[in-house]
Amino acid sequence: MTKTALVLGASGRFGRNAAQAFWNAGWRVRSFDRKTDDLMRAAQGVDIIVNAWNPPYNEWTRTLPEMSRQLIAAARAADVPILQAGNVYNYGADMPPVLTPDTPWRGRNSLSLARQRFETELRESGLKVTVLRAGDFIDTEASGNWFDKVLIANLAKGRLVYPGPVELPHAWAYLPDMALAAVQLAEKGDSLAQWEDVTFPGYTLTGRELAQAIGRVTGKAPRLTRFNWLPLRLFRRFIPMAPGLIEMSYLWRTPHQLDGARFTELLPDFPATPLDEALRLGVQHQVDPD
């Protein structure tokens, strides 16, 4: 019997990839339009809700509590599990270099606290919830993330613009792989715990290693230059996203990677995309825009 996934935020980065991955795996995919659809009605008859909603930073404090309420109510009424896209914001600026499902949430800035409250409500809802937690995204098209908006925006000119010290390791997730992992976790069904916090290992790279890898796939090593944070700081009152970007800038100054032990335990045969192939697809819209 064909299963159905309701994907919230299917037009966004993870949501678009998740919808495609579930479809490719033979699921029916039901998208949701917050402007016109009713979530309680949309959730009826599905087998899982995949939550990829991700409002802009400046709306988190206002919208996440209502999002949590709606999501929990819909999943409870439909009696279905939730697969939640997660990030590393919960851990905070003093996070250890290796992040596991058991790493304490010690973030104290507004975005971290908003995510902690949101996920705590999910965990305490009594519903079956799997959080798939990942680092920064590498997408196959320009989708407004750090990778395409900043790092490779000037790649055609031979520059890789990096937001922090280039010798510190940083966590990355290739979105098609993360989406495939979401499908495979959803298909495990009852074998998952009531609350699963799964850290997606992805790739861990310093800025210099990233530049070297991009050089391998493009045939020309880009020149590393530092991102200038000063304009964001000077005009933060006039750029809605600026305060959040500045608040989370510590992620580029704090070495971190996501431990894959639980992920591998759950999905031992996961076919991860080799780094160079992921980067080849991730930069193609910049080096070959036609």
C-alpha cells in the first residue's frame, strides 16, 4: 500500500528536496500552502508529517510557538508521526567540537532559545517525533543559503568568500542526502524510539579544505577571502535578517561536527554522496549558469 507524506514547507530548501526524495521512493507527496490550506484537513489520511517550515529569523519568536501548536494538533488528530528538520542552534556558542544526540542544549541567544522551546514542545507532546539535525546546507540550486548566497557567489570570479577562520572545521549537509535520510528514517516506522534526535554526519570541512575540494571539481582552486561582517553590523537596524545572522555568526568561529554513530546505527547502508560529487552539483549553477 502506497504511503503518503505531508511536506510542510515544500517550496523551501529542505522541503523541496524532501518532497522529491519521498516521491522518488514511491510515496505520495502532499504539499501544504499556509495561505490557503487547512493543516488539520491536510494531515488527514497521511502516514507522516515532514516539517520543513522555516520562517525568516526575524519571525521566529512570533511564529514558532503557533507553528508548534498547529503541528502538534494536526499530528495528534491524524495520529501520525512527525519528522522534523533540525539544526545545531540548540547547542549554543560553548558547544563541544563533536555534537551528538546527547549533547546538552545550552544556547542562550534568542534564536537558540526559540528552537529549544519549539523542539521541547515536540518532545513533550507524546507524539512520535524524529529530529534529523544537520549543519549548513549544500543545495543543487541557488536557494538562498550561506553556501550559494555568500561562499560561492563570486566563484565565477575565482573567489570563495568565507565567513570565519578558514582553519576551523564546520558541519555541512548535502540536501539530497539529508532528504534521502528523512525517507529512510520514515520507512523505519515503529523501530524508531518515541523521540529520536538523529545527528546527520554529512561532511566536516575547514574553509581551506572546502576551497581545495571545490578546486578539484572545477579545475581551478578559488582564492579564499574573508566575508566582511561590518556592513551587517552597521545596518542591522535596517536589514530584517541581519540581527539573526550576527547572532549566529559564532558558528563560523566555533569548530563543530555532527557525530554519525546513531545515524549509522539506524541506517547502516546509507549511500552517502561523495564530497566531490556533492560539490560538483552544488556549484554547477555558479560555474556553468547556462
